[in-house]
Amino acid sequence: MSRHPEVKWAERVDKVYLTVLLPDAKNSKVNLEPDGVFTFSATTGPENLLYELKINLHDKVNVEESKINIGVRNIFCVIEKAEKGWWKKLLQADEKTPHYVKVDWDKWVDEDDDNADLDLGGMDFSKFGGMEGMGDDFEDSDGEDQETEKSAQEEEKTKEAVKPSQQDEKTEEAPALSEKAEPASNT
């Protein structure tokens, strides 16, 4: 018997973001059909537990333009819609959303805010087409090392901008008060 991985999703007018959360996945197989059938299978853990997933997306998709990134912690898919437009939900009308499929609030935008593109952190994507023999040939491209470098560089720039120049070190002091306040007497 197979298990189901947790899946998070978010949407834009022209694409759907699917993230399959399965750390240390081995022998990952992903398939996307033009009619919107998305299948996934992989094993994980020392016991090589099998995880499988099959979902029927709400509408047709463009397989050639869709992309995938297999990382150490998850499998991230950018699925291009065949026709632009907001879907009422992720799955076809008659299907109930399974408990392991959840909204990805980190990537979610409202229809009114769809102008901004999602920052994918420099992930290296491969096309869905020709994914035979996928296996362990993919590198971990989570972008964590790049993010750490960027943070260190930004912190260094901030420190340099805050350093006062030696000419600015001479500052005028406020004049000292020459009189002390006398306590009020209660007599």
C-alpha cells in the first residue's frame, strides 16, 4: 500500500504552482498529461516507503511549457495553463480535495494582486517533456547557498553605509545647565 505526500498549491492567471513535500525522495517519477492529469511517485526513508499521487487538475495544461525542479526537500512544479484564467479550485468539479492537498499561502496572491511574479530564487528547472530516467541526476537547487551569500553581502553593505566618517566624529555637545533645580519646600 502506498502513502500520499503532502501537496501545496497556489495559482496565477496563467499557471499553477504545485509543491510535493517529500524529503529525500528517491526514484522520483513525475508525469503531466495535457488533459490535466498529474501523477507522482517516489520512495523515501531507510525502508524505501512508496509515496504516490494522482490528481486531476481543474482544466487542461500546456505540458511543453510546464517546468519541474527536484530538490532534496521537495519537488516544485510550475504548470502552465492551456488557457489563461482563474480556476475555481485545483481539482475537477466533481472531486473533493484530499486532506493532503493544501493551499500554499507563501505563494498565494489574490486575483487583484496578480501583477507580481513569484521569485523562484534562481531554481534550475527542467521541462516535463523527456523526463524518462529522471532518477538522481538532478542537483539540489534549493538556492539556499545563494540566499546565504546574498544576505551576507547585503549585511556588509548596510554596515559600510552606517559607518560614520572620521570627520563626523567631532560633534558639538549640548551646553551644560549652569543652574540646578531647587527642590520645592513644603513650609
